[in-house]
Amino acid sequence: MLESLSTRCFTALLAVGLTFGVSASAGDQKALSLMSDMSEAVRSKSYSGTVMFGSPARWESARIQQTYRNQGLVQRTDYLTGLERSQIRAHDEIVCIHEGQHQSGMTPDVMKPFGHNFPSSLSALDQSYDFALADLQSERVAGRQTISIWITPEHPDRYAHQIWLDKASKLPLKAEMTNEQGRVLRRYQFVSLDTEFTMPDNESRAADVGHTLQFSKKNSVDVSPESDWFPSWLPQGFHIQQAIKSDDNIRMTFSDGLASFSLFVDRVGQGRSSSSRVSRQWGPVSATVEDILTQDGQHVRLSVVGELPPVTLDKVLDSAIPSYSLSMK
């Protein structure tokens, strides 16, 4: 069954400066070194803090607690606005705690893409983004001195970022994602931070009350670039991260380490209505959908969802349509 377009915007793995075109400088290597320190900090340091996150039009808040135990990193997020809910991450599992039925997007990754999934190696990112120290280094965030870094794409097919690192711990205290015009699409900002923190045992386990869902990494299958539906064009630096196949659908997820998008291929029943290409955007998330007819008469719906500009997703979708297929416009 097809999911709604808005739901897809959250289930896609999705996926990540104030201006574009920051020129290379002597500070670039310093910026890369600081980003490497940040990558290590988000994977190893214990902390607790309250953070505001969202788009300029809507702010939410959450409390994040993280600690490193013998079994690995454990992170708990308690969302302080809206429905009472929590999320616990440990190893490759995510446990969501709340009443009622779980829906995609209820427990978002607040610090994405600068949380624990940030790449440990920056070599690939350095091929697609420029890293530079910001001109002004005096801003305080959560009462702590910060170092600010611009992360700007080499091509306008993805978004830019500005990030503020705690000088002492190198934890990312604030981040903004901006489009080519410099408009902020998404941000988060800590308002308090405690780095002398130890998480109580009862906080690192799922509660016995409420509705708990448990997610594990699914085994990915191989999808050859020569296969039908595999995009013949990808933005520079993007590689396939996961592919999941069933009898009626395929989902392929691609990432460059900061941004990500997913391509869904779904068989549409003969009785279902078809549509021409439709594109929408919700803040940093865009989606493009088109129904096509294959040479064997199958109705197929292609959807591309990710935190990339709509024009980029259009190019990906165009390149994923087999040459023998017909658009159902």
C-alpha cells in the first residue's frame, strides 16, 4: 500500500553556512580538523541538554541525554512539546515510547545530520563541500563559547549548513540548514548543556508503559547500477546506502554523508488512479512523484523524497525512468 506523500517525507532517510560560494582559505584545514573532533565527540562524550529545534515557522523542544556504557552508546530523547513521547537509541536499535499508534516523524532525529550518524571520515565530504571558519567567532550558545564553521556545497544541488561547536567539548551546540538564497530551512540550538553527566540506568531502558516500537537495521540487498530503476544520474558524492526489495516495491536510499534521499518504486493496481508528476516541499524536505507505464503494461509509481532542492530530485527521477517506459501524464 502506498504511503501518503507527507509520510514518505519522514520515512525517507532522509538525510542535511549562511551563504554559498565561500572561498578557500588557510582556515579550511582548521575547520576540517574541528569537524573531525566533533565527529569523535558526538560518538564518545556523555552529556545532557535541552534543545530547541525545527523551522523558523515552528519551534519544538526536547531533552537529550547521552552516555557511553559497556554495550556502546546510548542516547535518550524526551520530546517536551506535543504528544508525550521518548526515543532511546542503542546500537542499531531505536525504541519509541508513546501512547497510541506509532507514526513516522513522531520522534525525529533532532541533531540531524550532526549527531551520532555523522561520518567518522571527512574525506568523502571534502569532495562535495567546502569547510571554512566563520568570520565571527564570539557567539555564545547555551552559555558556552563556540567556534562557527560554514559548510557550503560545491554545487547548488544540495543545501548549505552553518554549525557552532562548543570550544571545550566540540559538541555541536547549534546548526542551521540554508538554501541558495540564505533562507534558514531548519535549525536546532541547545539552551543548556551539562557535560558532567551520567545517565541513570532506568533512563537508558524502555519503560513498561506506553506503546513501544522496536526497529532494527534491515538487511540490504544488492541493486546493480545497471538494474532497472537505478538512477543513471546522482549528485556528486552520493552513493547507495541501502536497498530493500519486496514483490511490489523497491526502496533505495542514497547519501553523501550529510544529505540523503530515498527512491521508492511501487506497483500501482490497475484500478488505482494515476497522476502526472507532482512536486512538493516542506521546509528542507522535498518530494517528487510520477506514475509511469512499463512496456509490459505495469503501472508503477516512482517517488523521490529527501532533504535536497526540488530541481535535484527532479533530475534523479528523470534518470530513474527506463527509456522504454511511458509517463502517464
